[in-house]
Amino acid sequence: MNILLTGATGKVGRHVAERVAASGHRVRALTRSPETAGLPAGVEVVRGDLERPETVRAALEGIDRMYLFPVPETAREVAELAREAGVRQIVVLSSSSVLEDESNPSHRHHRAVERAVEDSGVGRTFVRPDEFAGNTLWKWGESIRERGVVSAPYGQAARAVVHEADIAAVVAAALLEDGHEGESYLVTGPRALTQVEQVAALSRATGREIRFEELDREAGRTAMSATMPPEVAEMLLDYLAESVLTPGPVSDAVRRVTGRPARTFESWAVEHAARFASAA
Ligand SMILES: NC(=O)c1ccc[n+]([C@@H]2O[C@H](COP(=O)([O-])OP(=O)(O)OC[C@H]3O[C@@H](n4cnc5c(N)ncnc54)[C@H](OP(=O)(O)O)[C@@H]3O)[C@@H](O)[C@H]2O)c1
């Protein structure tokens, strides 16, 4: 079987690349920067840009199955090119947000890609992860390294954050095995953890005291608005408030698809502890 990976240099995609490269199938990876891709030996690395579908055409030649990183602006053209090339199965990196309200921009972003693939008529599997465990790095990494503190609103907001390797394990199964066509998998960690509990896990993993400093909504808005547009900050505040009232969903898809339990946030924290080490 010939497999095309897009997004292979991403946090999920690197785990996917390792798994499919080890499977013995022929694997090609499309990237905008082949020179720095650093993908496993045996993977054929080709240049291409999902935002410019004409650059994807050659990469699709001879491909049976592909992993599609979500770029909604061109998903329709890319899916159509895949159909023309004879691709039989597209595994889409989507999001749990497609199960939420359409007013959520992430819902619209990911659902547009799903719909484009559905409409192409190519077989498909939708992998819909909840919040990545790795988000804690960009949200809290700097303040933990510099001050040993996480300042955030809604400390009791709870999500079953998911290890990127588990998302990849589900993607790889859908690429390498039969029986996943037409399926949609909500992929989460094994249990919902509040933000306070996530910080406590990082504290244990790093062996440092990390304090959670609860901000009220107004202070949270001010802090978030420094790094994102106000409407995105508002949406995130609503999402956190909602996750206090109703913790994020917990799914058994990782166990069903891979036969192994979902990795815990605690294990993710241990693996990534060095990234939170004190800057001093
Ligand atoms: N963070 C979350 O909590 C969360 C939750 C649910 C879903 N998601 C989805 O997951 C995505 C992030 O996945 P990730 O962490 O694995 O990726 P990532 O680390 O953000 O890396 C992005 C990957 O996509 C590729 N890519 C981006 N634009 C491209 C383009 N125009 N043409 C070709 N390749 C392109 C990049 O390839 P090159 O740079 O090599 O070209 C890279 O491999 C988000 O964008 C979102 O759609 C995220």
C-alpha cells in the first residue's frame, strides 16, 4: 500500500510518520520545507503546500490512503485531486469541536474540511481529538519556567486532554488497517482533569512547586487579549466557563481502536517535564 502523509512534521504527524514508516508500507510525506523535515528513514519527502493544491497533485500519484492535515480554504480542491488520483481512503485530522455549536470557529474550520472530504466521495475516517496535552506548553510553559506560576481563569474547567501519540495511534490504525472507513472517532484522554489538577500533575512531574493563581474573568480577558484577538479570548473564556459546568467528554476510542488504554496527562507531563524546567 502507498500512503501519503500531510502534516507529517506536526506534533501529531511526527508520531504518525514513525508508526507508518515502521509498517513496511511505502510512505510519502508532503511538506513545505523538505530540507528541515527530519522524517524517519525510508519516508519519501516531497515539497508541496496544501494552500496551493496544484503543488499536491504530483504527491498524490499512486497513493492509496492519505492523512490530511486540515486546511479548510483548499480542502475541496485537495479532496477532488485525491479522488482523481484514485485515493481510496482519507484520514482527516479534525477536532471534537465539530460536535459543538456551529458558532464555534473551530467547529466551522474543521467541519468544512470534513464536509469537503465527504462530498468528494472518497472513503474517509474522521479523527476528532479534544484538547491536546501539548497545549499546556504554549499556554503555561513560559510562566512555569520563569515564575513557577500558572495564572488563568476558571481553574475548575475540566477536559480529558489527549496525548498527541494517542491521536496518532488512531490515525495510523485508520491508515494501516481495514474497517475504519466511514468512522468518526472522538479521541480524548482517559479522564477529565481540571486546570488545577493539570498544574498539580506538572508540579509532580517536574519536582517543582507550581502554583495555580486563579484570575477572575475580567483579568483573564486582559491577560488573553495580550496574545489573541478579543473575540477569540471571549470564545475561550466561554469555553472554559462551560467546561466548569460540564467537564469535557471522555471517550473510549483509543482503547477500541488501538487495544491500549489512552495515555494519561500524568504520563505526558513526565515525558515533557524538561520543557517546563526552570529558566534559571
Ligand atoms: N491543539 C488542540 O488542542 C487541537 C485540538 C483539536 C484539533 N486540533 C487540530 O490539530 C492541528 C494541529 O496539529 P499538529 O499539532 O499535529 O500540527 P502542528 O504541530 O501545528 O504542525 C502543523 C503541520 O501541518 C503542516 N501544514 C500546515 N499548513 C500546511 C500547508 N499549507 N501545506 C502543507 N502542510 C501544512 C505542517 O507541515 P510543514 O510545516 O512541514 O509544511 C506541519 O506538519 C490544529 O491546526 C487543529 O486543526 C488541535
